[in-house]
Amino acid sequence: MQDKSILLVSENEKEKKDLTQTLKEIGYDKILSVQGGGNAWAFLKSKKVDCVISSYEMEEMSGLALLKILRREESAADLPFFLTDDAFNKIKVIRAGQIGVTGLFVIPYNGESMKIKLSQAIGKIKDPVVAQVEESLEKGIDLIEKQDFTKALEVFKSLVNQKENPEYYFNIGYIKTSQGQHSEAIEAFSKATQLDRLFVKAYEAMGRAYKALGDAQKSEECLQVAAEIYMDTDKLGSAEEILNEVLEAGSTSLNVFNTLGVLHRKKGDVEQALHQYKKALKVHPEEPYIYYNIGRLYLDMKNTTKAKTYFQAALDKDHGFEEAKQVIKAIDLGLV
């Protein structure tokens, strides 16, 4: 492993020094280091490394924030990334696991444990479940390229319907975290996030296959799932591309407009979100949730008068709409 490069990210010089010493003791000599998450992100945009080990807590940009940025990039989606801390609690483990951390190193370091984890991660030793899903995905995509869409769909359906899916492993991660078994939790979370990246590609491919077979509804359903997975993993650009593709195909689906509205709201583009929701209203004027979502946007813009108008419209469409009732009450009491 002497030829493998490891980037250390920390604002604590002693921590970097201790970590460097431990890494050299277990056989790693090509060690680079930067001060803080922002410098690490700038470094990684122009240079490649085989692994990143970052402090969890940093003032300028946390290790968690750096990980989140990297996992949005296709080129760094599988880059081994470890976080260090002297006390990983349940919240820290879950947050890191959900984003896709490779592993955790507790300070003071255990050299033998670190050697095993780094060897597996840098050596790209794949979990059998992940390897099997990759194989199925490649097989399905190959069938699409051969225009054998029916067989491709059979492969993809079998893949996405299997028991050992991302949700299954996320749930294991939560259970293991609650039991204090943090290493096992991270293994499960890591598997879940890897599967998520594969499943989203499978749903995209299914959407294209159904489209080729002339089944617009099934195509839209699969592409919508893909877009939602991208949104859950903060890949908003990829989600937007898929949703716009569905609209260009002539869809008037409430779900597509609604998801685009949510997407633009997440991006902080309130005007574009409002535009999408109002387009949805033209097609689905009786849908109370659209009025409700527009009301939330006006709350974001601090326009409580217009917000209340739309919340009331939602309540007019559905007299049992409790969320709309509660927010109107909060506006009347001056709580929002």
C-alpha cells in the first residue's frame, strides 16, 4: 500500500501529526495534508487521492459537510472517506452513515483496526450484495444497448424488488446505531448508500426501456423514483434533468410538478418553485396540497397575507386538512 495516497484533513496540527505517525506505522508513506474542509475541497477538485481521512469537527467546514459535497460528485462517489473523532455519538454516526462515510476512526487510534479498514476500502474489496447488484445493472444496461428492452426490464425488476435493497440496509444501520454498535452501523449505511447509487441508475434505465416500449406511464413512474432518490442524496441537478425530461415527453403529472417545486425550494429558488406549483394548479386546480405548498413558499418569502390565502384555499378544497388549519391558526396568532 506504499503507493496509495491518503489526504488528511484537520485544523488540529497535533491530530494530523498523530494520525500521520499511526499511518506510517501501518505501512502508508504517501501522506498529504491540508488545513480544513474548504482547502480539502479545493485540493480535491484538481488532484486525485486514494483515500481521505478527515476530522469530524472543524470550524470552517466540517468533515461531514466535506463528505456531503464529495458524495454529490460522480467522480468521488466511491472515494474512501473516513471521519475521526474522540467520541462518536448516535447522531454523528447516523448523519455520517446517511451521507455515505466509509468508516470511522476513534481517537486515540487503533492501528490494527485502521489497517484492516483502510486495506479493504483502498483495495476496493466489494461487498457481495453490492457486487451482485452491479452485475445485474450492467447486464440490464447491456440488454438495453442491444434493444432487448423486455429482457432488460425483467433484470431490473428483479433487482429493485429484491429484499436486500437500500432501505433494508438503512434500517439495519439505524438498529445497530441504537444498540451502540457503531462499526456495524456504518457498514450497513455504507452498503445502503452504495446500493442507492446503483438503484437510481436501474430506475433511470427502466424508465428509458419503458419509453422505448411505448409505455409512457410506467416510464414516468420509474423516472420519478430515480428523481426522488437523486433529491434524497442532494443530487438536485440530476433530479432536475430527469424531471424536465418527463415534462418534455408531455407529462401533466401532479407528482412531477410537485417534485420540481420541492426541488427548487431545496435549491433556494423560491420564484422557480412558485412557477412550477402554479403550472401544476392549471392542470390540477382541485388538488389541495398544491395550494398548501404555495402557501409554504409565501411563508418563506415572509408574505403571510398571501400565504394565508393559499392555506385557506387548501382548506376550502379539503375541509379536513389539519396542517392547513394549524398554520392558519399560527399566522392569526402571529407565531409565523
